[in-house]
Amino acid sequence: MKDIPINLEECFIALSKMSSKEDIEKFKNKSEDGVTAQLHHSVGMGLRNKWGLWGGSQLKTFFEELGLWHADDMSSVILTSYHRHLNKIDLNLDKQVEHYKSYWKKMGIARIGKKL
């Protein structure tokens, strides 16, 4: 798929290109929890749809190789990681991934439609 990032670093570049300096500054200054909660149904939905996180993109494959399979989780990791990147905070990607894997495990679901 054309013009779709293939990893987090490319996501950061794309997000910076598609946003005004003012929007980037607002995003940077939001709380981390506010970023994912407030933007899940707007920016997050756009990322899931435009970047093929529901299927068919190398970016989805990147996240699947980390152990994530749900597009909502992927977009949340992108938003959280971009926020941390802008604020020069360690991404702690392993912990982010483990958070979502743990959530689905508690729900008894290994993948969409597949119970543990």
C-alpha cells in the first residue's frame, strides 16, 4: 500500500507532515491518557482506516510481529508513542504491547473471534 508507514519511526514522520505546528504543539501538551482517549474516534479512526490497520498493510504486519492484532490497540500505540516521541520520553514499546496483550488475555481472547 502506497504512502503507508511501515514502522513507528515512519508513523512519526507521517504524523508530523500531516499536522500543523500548532496541532503538534497541542498534541504534545495533552496528557498521555488524554491523547488516546480524546483522539481514538477521530485521529485514531483515520489512522486505522488510512493506514490499513484492519488489514493489508505492512504497518499492520509490523504490529502483528510485536504481538498486537487489534487495530484499535495499534492506533493507540501509535498515538501514545508519538506523544512520547514529541516529549522525548522513552516509548517503552514492550510495556505498551504487553498492556494490550494482557487485556485480551484477561478477556479470554487470543485473537478476534478466537477464545483462549
